[in-house]
Amino acid sequence: MHCELVVPRLFAERVAARLPGVEMLLARARCTSQESCSFEGWLQEAFGLGETRLPAGASTELGAGRDPGTGCWVRADPVHLRVMRERLIVVPGAALNLTPDDAQSLCEAINAHFGERLALRMVEPERWAARLAEEMAVDAPSPLEIAGRDVDLGRPAGADAARSHKLMNEAQMVLHSHPVNEAREKQGLAPVNSIWLWGAGRPPKLEGVPWQSVTARDPLVLGLARAAGVRHRPLPASAAAWLERAPEEGRHLIALDMLRAPHALGLTGEYHDAMAGLERDWFAPLLQALREGRIGMVTIHVPDAGECASYETIRGDLRRFWRRPKALEHYS
């Protein structure tokens, strides 16, 4: 069995503690150099979309177990646009701690304004998708990729830029005086003052995906697997739980994206906690399973790594004692 892990932001921050499981897997691995890209860019390539824009909205609907039909969907995630000096920066939904009820109330207000032009559905409090009445090309990064950066660096571009800007501006007017935002401001919380449009497209038709199963937290990843007709399931608590249900043959993808939000939000303590959890629950158990022969190969993909993006280790590689484990900062 070949277990493939995609772990965005694995090398993004210096970690004081040593992590023997992942350090051993990286040290004994064979490396493949690839061009650095975002997590979404890696998914686009890995699932065989090529130059086709990642249909994040429609795929997220699929991953939530819904039927998006054949129409055009877009991710329309809640964000806070904050004025800092002379810049306007993006604060993603992951930082806003929205409750499901508040998120649903905001979605309903926007839907009442737009009607069929932009029909929002809450997938999770920080993840919204919208069906568009007319197809639209929206070229923009996800909110986590643009977090803390100037809006103008990531604002939707392309042929339909003016249309997407108009929709966002209209949504901002609806959200401006919404009771949910008024209550949040009284509590000292950042209001949801805009939506962020990205990942427009129709439900994908995917073929030739190399994995027999895909496991992830993110409904976007699960939706891509569903579109490819691949077995898919939510991420369990640990590798031990995953191994109990994993088939013995074939290639299997596991998306471990726990480091993305802490890094994007500058939460160093949370990043270190998430890294410790990955070591304890995933890297160390998978290394042990490789030693025992329960797994034949472990590959770690790091989409945003500088030089070497994929690290492939088989059981025999663990005998290469002269390749000593190094701290993760060595790979950044």
C-alpha cells in the first residue's frame, strides 16, 4: 500500500521541538523537485485539471454531499476587509469564529438581495458556495492564501473581473448594517463585511485519478474525489484509525491541512500545537507502519516547499543510516 500525504505549510515556520517521525521520513526519502504552488494549485494539478480553473465552488458542494447540478458555482467565503494605514487587507473566515446560526443568517440576507443571481449555501461557517445565474470566470486565490495581504494583490481578475467586483460590492452593502455584524462589533469582534469570490466553474468530470481512496477534512478535496468516482471519507482522528479501515493495496491520498490556518493567521502557538499533533497522530504511526511492513511506501507532498516538494520513502530506505534526520527548518 502506498500512502500519500499532502501537507501544506509543513516548512512554513521554525519549530523548536524535534519531530522524530517526520524527520526520519524526510531524511531517508528520495526527493522530487517541483515548482512551488498553493494547496489549491496542487489539487488542480494532482486531480488532472491541468489548465482548467479549479472549480472550488461546485466541488465543495459535492464534498458536502449535495448535488450541484450542471450549473456554475463559485466559492463565496465570508471575510473581513480591514483598513490598515493605506491598505485594505483580507482577514479570512477561519479567523472570524462564526457560529452556524450567524453564518446562515448572513447567507439568507445576501440571498434575499441577489435572488437567482447569486444563491448562497453555507457548507461550513467559514466556507460558503454560491450558484451563479450566469457562468463567470473568477481568477482569485483562496482567502487563506491571501490572508493578511493587500486586497488588490488577490482581487478577482480576468474577463469577468468587473462583474465579480460588482457582486462583492453589493454583498458588502447588504452586510454593512446586518444585525449579526452589529452584535459582533458590540462584542469587539470583526464583522463579516464582504464575501470573497474564487474557484468558479461547473462540476468537474475527472478521469484517471491515481488513488483508490481520498481522505480529507476539506470538502473541496472530498468533492474532487467524488467527481472522480473515488472512494472518499472524512479525516479520522489518527493514522491508527485510518489504517484500521484502509485497504491493503493501491495508492491512497490523505490531506493534512491543519497547518494552513494557523500559519495564515500568524498564530505561532497554534501552529506548533498542530505540528505536534501531526507528529503524534500521523507521522510517527505511519513511520512505524512502514517499518512493520503494513505500508509499502509513504510519500509526503509539500506544495509550497522551496525546492523539493515530494519525499518518497519505502521500507528499505529506512536502513540508510548515514542520512541523519534534520530539523524541519533545514528544508525551508
